[in-house]
Amino acid sequence: MPLPRESAPSGSISRVCPLPSGSTADAPYYDDPAARWWNGGEYEALSDSQRAAYEGVRNNSMFYDYCTDELRFNNHVPLECSYN
């Protein structure tokens, strides 16, 4: 959690995220994933052209994918790899 500006160490760069206008620190805005712009709309999934570009880079540039490393994980898929 970022430090409030007044308690940031002297000489450090403060990394305080501003709240939306009219919000308080305990506002439900921060508890509701749907309220975050990056969780919906055009950011929710790749378009067909974005998916094709992603697959092109993945197929031509990736050297190792631990999600498909059967020897490392004894034929189990790591939890983070099962999200799609």
C-alpha cells in the first residue's frame, strides 16, 4: 500500500495514487472489480486481430512456456496456467 504523502521518507519519490473525484479511501469503488475500467469493455478480451498478433509473437518468439512443461510439473498444469 502506498505511503501517504506526509509519511513518505524524506527525499523519496511519493507513489500515491489519486482517488477518483468525490471518493474516500474506503469507497466501494475499490472493492468492486466492475468499477475498474481495465476489467471490462475492450480490455476484457483480445479482439481477433489482437489474438492473431499475440499468437504470432508467441509462436515465433517464445523459447519456453512453463505451462506446457510436463516434466517440471509431473503432468499437472500450474494453477495460474489454468486461467483462460
